[in-house]
Amino acid sequence: MPSLFRLFAALPLWLLHMLGAAMGWLILLLSPTYRRRFSANAAQAGYRFGQVRSAVGHAGRMVFEMPRIWLGKELPPCNIVNGECVEKAYAQGKGLVFLTPHLGCFEMSVQAAAQRWSAEHGNITVLYRPARQSWLAEILETARNRPGVQAVPTTLSGVRQMIKALRKGEAVGLLPDQVPPDGQGTWAPFFGRDAYTMTLAARLVLQTGAAVVLARCERLSWGRGYTLYFEEWPMTDATTLEACVLQINLAMEKTIRQCPEQYLWGYGRYKQPRVERSEAAAFVKPGENA
């Protein structure tokens, strides 16, 4: 399997996207459960299948492009739009929280941002869950700790490293539309239906006063690369944890609606959280010292 990953990393992006699109449709055809979840999640957001059908192929592209993003000798072309709001957020000196949903190539978002700003403003810190397979764990450790990116584990120690990074004026990156383990989230509306939502992003913002910037990295056709969009998201009216979580969900909804055909509609966003014993559940409350 490691050899296959490295082979894919050497293939051109257009070929990876072509293979991935085919795999995405094959999985949809073979899995009734995935097919139902895809349609139900899209319908919850107000979309008919025909409106977001291209997201089927993009889900496959997401899988096949990862070796290229993680292990490729150089990143594919990525045009950055509205980088000025990132500069403005850094200038405030309270740190920066990048938030992106499972849309487009979210793995590329942090890599491209680090390539652009880490030399001047320090690493971008991201959380990762160590893989159970030793070969994959080794690949992920190499891939996600590329220049300008600092990957930390989903433990209390990792969370504290994120807080320290923000207090130094650096940036962190999170995908707040993923379902956290039981005890690390709260139920909040997402496209009109309650979904178990992580509180970590909200706690980081409340505790440090960091600026929030939304990111979405859209794939260009025919493997021509990506366009990474940034948008400032002021949260001045969110003074409680519940209000902040709701604001973040609204931000994710807005970002997804800007490119629904590349969102991961097949993700189990409304599933029950898994029960997991984790240090991260003991996240330091706002106002406490890390």
C-alpha cells in the first residue's frame, strides 16, 4: 500500500482526478447506504440530486488527489483569492483560526496557506488523529508535517499547542463540520437539523480572541489546479459557547452554498457521536490557563 501511495503521488493531477471521479460514481452505484445518505444530506440543505450530482465525482477526486498533495515533490498550482483578509487577520496579533468544511480539496487549503504565509508568520497548526495502520501513520506524519505545517495529535496536549500558537499570533486550521467524539461537542442546527458539532473551534476563538477566516479550496477542471478563496468572518456578537458554535455552523453553511457541487454530501454529518476516551474531552474552559 505505501508503494501505491507513492505511485499515485507521482501521477499527474488530471489523471488522478479522472480515476477518482470514476471511483466516486462506482461507490455510489454499489452502496445503497451511501447513496441514501448523499441524497438525504443534500435534500436537507435544499438541493435535488441533479443539482449536486457532480459532488459524486468530487468525493472520489478528494481521495485520489491526497497522495499527490501529501507526498508530491511540489504542490499543484493554486491561485489565492482575497489573501488580503488573511494579512489583516495576522496584523491583529491575536492569532488566526482557519475554518473550512469538507469541501473541495481541504487538504490543499492548509498547504497552500502555509506556503504563502508561514515564512513570515510561523507554522499553521492542525489537529490529526493518528492512523491505526502503521504504514499509513508513517505516511501521514510525513505528509502533514510539511514545511510551514505543524500537525498535533487530538489530545489535550495537542489542543494546548494550538492555544499557544494562537497566543503567539500564529494560525491554526480546523474542519468544524466533522462529528467529534462524544463529550467534545454539542448539538446545534446545521442546515436546519441538529447535528453534533465540535466545540473546539468556538473555544479557541472565545479563549484567545483570534480572528476567524473561512477558506474553501475549489478544484479546477481537467486537473489544472485549485483556487483557494478566503473570507473574513467576524464573530463580535458571539459571546457564549452556544452562540459561537451556531455562528460557526452558519459560516460553514454559507461556505458550502458557494460551491455545493464540491461538498462531501456523503459524509455522515448527522450521525451519533462515537464514544471515545480522549484527553481532548477535558479541553481547558475559556478563562482558564493552558
